[in-house]
Amino acid sequence: MKRLSTLVDGFLVLALFSCSTWTVWSSSCCNQINSYEVRPHSVSITEFGAVGDGITLNTIAFQNAIFYLNSFADKGGAKLFVPAGRWLTGSFDLISHLTLWLDNDAVILGSMNSDDWPVVDPLPSYGHGRELPGGRHRSLIYGRNLTDVVITGNNGTIDGQGSIWWNNFWNKTLNYTRPHLVELMNSTGVLISNVTFMNSPFWTIHPVYCSHVTIQNVTIIAPLSSPNTDGINPDSSDNVCIEDCYISTGDDLISIKSGWDGYGISFGRPSTNINIRRLIGKTTSAGIAIGSEMSGGVSEVHAEDIYIFDSHSAIRIKTSPGRGGYVRNVYISNMILVNVDIAIRFTGLYGEHPDDTYDPDALPVIERITIKDVIGEKVKRAGLIQGIKGQNLPDGS
Ligand SMILES: *[C@@H]1O[C@H](CO)[C@@H](O)[C@H](O)[C@H]1NC(C)=O
Ligand SMILES: *[C@@H]1O[C@H](CO)[C@@H](O)[C@H](O)[C@H]1NC(C)=O
Ligand SMILES: *[C@@H]1O[C@H](CO)[C@@H](O)[C@H](O)[C@H]1NC(C)=O
Ligand SMILES: *[C@@H]1O[C@H](CO)[C@@H](O)[C@H](O)[C@H]1NC(C)=O
Ligand SMILES: *[C@@H]1O[C@H](CO)[C@@H](O)[C@H](O)[C@H]1NC(C)=O
Ligand SMILES: *[C@@H]1O[C@H](CO)[C@@H](O)[C@H](O)[C@H]1NC(C)=O
Ligand SMILES: *[C@@H]1O[C@H](CO)[C@@H](O)[C@H](O)[C@H]1NC(C)=O
């Protein structure tokens, strides 16, 4: 299947080839990054009074720069250049037709004051914050209703300095759900490449209700002991391509989601056509996970050339009664596992509900899961499959 679509004004031309078969792929499955043109306008964050000393708070500088660049959105878009330096900031919003460009040795540092990460509404497909009822802190880099937005550079770093959030989680002093490092919501034509992400307070990159998302050649690092620092969470999103990434974090490297129990069922937006290739990483959790929030459905997941080492599991599907939804048409091939406790793990009784309004009879359907060509060394168990009482185990191979 081949599809071609052109986004607003042709600034980002998408030539999307769904990597849906076992055929030999071209060198990149992320063909949607074919050609986005160089932005005709560019400014440096220093022109807006930012100071890269790691101490000065630059939230206003980022906001002002992006406000200024908004006037170029209909003129080919613009680039915000972040030079070498340590740029401390609170949460700021991206706009359409923007490239955030981090030079080598540029580090965007998340403020360690939680007030700099304002509280926003919970997602409709979750009903509540994921950790606590009510709102949730807004991600450091946030975007909503956008088209054609790029975060890239020459291996600059975005460091969430998440340790205060992890401590607040452990000592139970959080008031709201922790923020992501990057969240893009209801956006299309997203490219994130050639950047390193570190120490996210919570999940690192969270595209939610998005289409045409490419994440290529990124490094994501957080301590193995840090709580829920997932790498990439495509959530109720479609046409997502993740390739050439190295991820080492305290939770799932990639976790595909689509909403939580009744809230996700009624929101009804699935994650579909999710392509992953050339992923390398280690974690105390799973390499590629689906769920546990999958109530809007997850389908057409294709993963190939995966190398997971020193990890708990490689592939994990997590569901629970109450979730409803489905996980179907998942094809995973060519995995190499080294020192992994459980290669393939399905968990049907994961638990964790937003509240007690969930319908225990809403059983998830798991079907057509294909995993082939897996080679392992020091793998303690090949599989551990736990179903749900009253439901058939998945067909598959
Ligand atoms: C999503 O974004 C589009 C385009 O900006 C907008 O028209 C639409 O209302 C947004 N929907 C939601 C649910 O935010
Ligand atoms: C996004 O679109 C929704 C629905 O139209 C609207 O309520 C919201 O204010 C928009 N948000 C932004 C940041 O544009
Ligand atoms: C990946 O990123 C690094 C650093 O940003 C760069 O040197 C390298 O060329 C990139 N590789 C690809 C395939 O884009
Ligand atoms: C990119 O930067 C990170 C953090 O500084 C470093 O660990 C990684 O090796 C760099 N990658 C490349 C390809 O230069
Ligand atoms: C919880 O952790 C935070 C962040 O490290 C710290 O400021 C706070 O004092 C801790 N609270 C308790 C009750 O330990
Ligand atoms: C939680 O609220 C209390 C009381 O307003 C405040 O002192 C504390 O800093 C807040 N904790 C976080 C992590 O924001
Ligand atoms: C990543 O960086 C490499 C080396 O500079 C460059 O060739 C490549 O086009 C970049 N990739 C993207 C998707 O920006």
C-alpha cells in the first residue's frame, strides 16, 4: 500500500508507505520525511533575551520567540535556533510550521519548580490524570492542533531534570499527574529527529490524537530506576513511524496506547498503522508494549529489527477486564534479545483503573499477533501468557 498526501501549502510533503508486509523495506520506512523545505525564516533564542547559563529561567524568551515566529506560519514557517548553552525553561507551546532546532551542545533544561509546568485538563480518553484524579502538569514542550511541526538539530539535548518529580512520586507528594517531556496533541505532520531526550518526569514523547508522526534517530535516556519514564507513547494516533532510536529508560521503551477503560471506549480513537524499526534499548520493563491503556483499540503494528538487552521483557501486551477495545494485526520480526527475563509476555489482568465506574464485562479482544524470527541469548523464559477468565487466548504464531 502506498499513499501520498500533501499537507497545507505543501511545506511538508508526505509520501507514506505503510510498512505493512514482510517485503524488504527500503532504507527508511519513515518516508514521510521525504522533503520538508528549509524554513525561510530563522531566529535565535538569544535574540529574545534568553541566557544559556543553566540558571536564568527562559520561559518568557521561548514564548516570545514563538509568538513572533507565528507571523511567518503562512510564509513557509520558521526556525527557532537554540545554540550551545544550557537553556533553563518552564513549559512552552509550539506552533504550526515551526522547526525547533537544537545545535550540538544545546541543552534545553526543564525547570525544577513544578509551578513552571502549569496544570491542564486531563485527556478525554483517560477521564482523569493517569496517576491522580483531576488535571495533569503540562509537558515541557507542548503543542496542540498543529500541522507541520519539527523538533530536530545536531544532537542537542532536551533534559527534563525529572528527579524532583520522581522523588515526589516516591514520597507521595504529587498533587497532579506528572508531565511528559514532549506532548503533541491533535496534531499532524510531526517530525522529531536527531535530538537526545533525558530524564523525563514521566513518559518522554507523547503524541496523542495525532497523525503522521515520524520519530527518527533519537536517543532517549533516563535512569533504569526512574518511575514510568517510558520512551515513546503513541496514543490514539495513526501513521506513526519510529526508527533508528536508542532508548534506555525506567519503563517501556515504546508503549502503544489508546485511552483508558470507559473513557477510552467512548472517545473511540484507535492507534493504528504504527511502524517501528531498528530500535535498540534496555529497560526494567518491556521493549515494545501495547497497553495497558488500549480501550480505543490498537491495530496494524509492524516492528522489525529490534535489539533488546538487559531487560525484563521484549514484547508485552497488557490489558485488563474493563478496558474493552482490541489489539489486532500485530507483526513483529527479526528480534535479537540478550539477557532478557521473559521474551514475550501477555498480561490479561493488569488492573489499574481510572475509577470504579469501569465495566468488568468490557473484555479486550486480542487477535492475530504474529511474532517471528526471534533469537535470544540468556533469555530466562520464552513466553508467559496470562489470559482473562472466560475469554479465548489469541490466535497467532
Ligand atoms: C484539532 O485540530 C483541528 C485543526 O487545528 C481543529 O479544527 C479541531 O477542532 C481540533 N480538535 C480537537 C478535539 O482539539
Ligand atoms: C484546539 O482545538 C480545540 C477544539 O477546537 C479548542 O477547544 C482548543 O482551544 C484548541 N487549542 C489550541 C491551543 O488551539
Ligand atoms: C543521527 O544523529 C546523529 C547526531 O545527531 C548524526 O550524527 C547522525 O548522522 C544521524 N544519523 C542519521 C541516520 O540521521
Ligand atoms: C548525542 O548526545 C548524547 C548526549 O550527549 C550522547 O550520549 C550521544 O552519544 C550523542 N550521539 C551522537 C550520535 O553523537
Ligand atoms: C519529597 O520529595 C521532594 C523532592 O525531592 C522533596 O522536596 C520533599 O521534601 C519530599 N517530601 C517528603 C515528605 O519526603
Ligand atoms: C502540592 O501542593 C502543595 C500545597 O499547595 C505545595 O506546597 C507543593 O509544592 C505541591 N507539590 C508539587 C509537587 O507541586
Ligand atoms: C539527521 O542528521 C543527519 C546528519 O546531519 C542528516 O543527514 C539527516 O537528514 C537528519 N535527519 C533528519 C530526519 O532530520
